[in-house]
Amino acid sequence: MNQNYDIIIVGGGAAGFFTAINIVEKNPKLKVAILERGQSVLEKVRISGGGRCNVTHACFVPNDLVKFYPRGEKELRGPFHQFCSGDTIEWFEKHGIALKIEDDGRMFPESNSSQTIIDCFLNETKKLGIAVLMGQSVQSIFKSEKFWKVETHSETFACQKLIMTSGSNPKIWDMLQKLGHSIVNPVPSLFTFNIKDPRIKDLMGVSAFASVHVKDTKLNASGPMLITHWGMSGPGILRLSAWGARILHDKNYQFTIIVNWLHDVDFNECIEILKTLKQDQAKKAVSKKSPFEFPNRLWESFVLASGIESETKWADLSKTQLQNLANQLTNAHFQVNGKSTFKEEFVTAGGVDLKEINFKTMESKLLPDVYFAGEIVNIDAITGGFNFQNAWTSGFIVAESIA
């Protein structure tokens, strides 16, 4: 059976819905359909931010916002000048959803529920007469005379313009490759590090602001680090995993990290601080209280790892013990063996090569009337609402250029 639409959108996620709604709001005459392979839509929206949906981030300057994208920084500068996080807030408010800013800059619906966003999208598509067709797994895409044709298991769809919002879908990438697009090989981004080490055993839930460096590379990051039962997580680690996605993949996720738990205090400065403590706290037990801004349990672990008994007093520390302790604090080596996915928010580095896209319109430079929005292209960000902002911005630009 043949179904004709002005516009077909492949992929029923955040980018697909946002694009569809903006197109029909701008031009109600257009007949638009969203094809979704699964039996439900907006699944990633549902689980984002622990079920609260981290809609965007309170970073309102395009040139600052792009810095959160390990891949796409240069390309997104223009698009963010067209539609940035402030525009996102305004868009959702216009559609009846107020957003709130949390202390770390992440933005959520005031309802604290991703269902609010899902309901908004579903209500708008219904109101605007956009067809949302589920169970439509795309089998092939081809150009015939004037139309783009999309074949699914059960039907053939024809359209004037085709918008690809299928996220990290290898099958769709294969089809695009056959049509001439280059696909940057996908690798995981945003993952946590598996580390088995006596120093962090039984410290699950402890966190500290630290700097971390991957040995023998230029990869550095800093931020809160969280000790988990499988190793290390937290913004500092996730940032490193995003920027190092390809390098760490090439190392097969076997590498050494060097952690400075004092962030910007180096070994020599640390020795001086410890010497002062040795004088000022002479009669007190070293292990009893952390003199730094991280939890006592972590401090105690470093003291023991430095060969210092738990009852040893500051006055009794030898030069070697002071050096060992400074080393543990500013230059702690941990062996990473593997990775774990960060929650359910699986993010991939890879996708349609950015050189083959016109970022003024999000149209393919190789396939006329084919457009891209969201994670299908080789753009990804660190955690914090940035991946959704890319979906909203690219979707908005597609709508602007074709409606």
C-alpha cells in the first residue's frame, strides 16, 4: 500500500517530534508523518534525567554552550545563534510547560516528570494532525523520480522531503551509507570506569572534587568524582569518557588514570601543607580527621595506603610517609579495566559525517531533500541536557528551512 505525505520523519524520539511540531506550526498545510520502528515513542525522553527529563542546560551564550560538545563544537556555533537554550525555555513555556533551573545548571520541567514533556509532544502532534505511526521498521530508502520512498515491513511511503531523526541506529546508518553518506564509526560516549582497588573498596557513595588524567594521553578533566561499587563515576569521569570516547575505545577500555584528589594543589604544595599539619596537629592521630575538603573515609583510606598506621600521630610521620601521603593525594594511579553504561542514558559518538551536512538548513549536501536532526549525526555532548538541546536546535532549523 502506498502512502503519500509531504514530509516523512524517520524516528519517533525527541528530535523527530520537535521537528514535526515546528514544521506544522509554521505551515499547517503540510501533511507530515512520523515513522517509529518500536511500539512506543519518546522512550529516551521517558528515562532521561532519572525519569524527570533533563530538557536543556542554563547556558545561554552560544559560544559557551558549544564547549560542552566533544563532537560538534564548531558546527553548532551557527545553529545555536538561531535557536539556543533560552529559545527552548520560551518554546516549552508557550506550550504550557514551565522549566526550572537546578544548582548545577540542568533544567527540568517543574512537574519533575518526563511524562509532562511526552504528553506535550503527543497532544501537539494530535492537535496538528501529524500522523504518528508505530511498528514501522524501515527496510529501505530510495529516490524515485520526484519522490523519496521509504519501505517498511508493511507499507511504502512516498514524500517530497525526508527527515532522518533515528538516533544511533546502525541499520539506518547502513542505508545512508549505501546512498553515499560517510558514517563515522560509532563508539560509546558517557560511561563510567570499572576499577577494582583496595583504596576505594567499601567507599561506595563517597565523592570529592578532583582532577583526573589518562596516563600517556592528553586527556584531562576535573569535577566531582563519585566512587561506586564498580569503580568511579560522576561528572569528572563522564566528561573524560566523552572527550576520550575514541581514544579509550582504541585502548579497549584498559588504561591507567592519575587522580589529583586536591584538584589544583600539586605534589610540592601538598608536602608543604602536610609539613604544616605535622607541626600544628602534632599530638593528633593523622587518620582521624580529613584536613581537606573531602570525606574522612576517603582520607583514612589514603593514610593507610601511605603505610601509616591508623593511630600514628602527626608528629611521628617520617619524611617517606609524608611523601607517600602527598603522592596518594595528588598523584594516585588507578587501573581501569572496562566500562559501564551511565544509567540508561546511552550516548554514542559517531554517525553521519558532519562535513556532509549544511548546518544552515541541516540538509544533506549529497542527497537533496534529505535532512538530519538529533543524534543520527556525529554530534554528542556530555551529560546535563546538552544532547537534548542539540535535538531541539537541529529540529528547529530543519523546520525553519522546509516549512
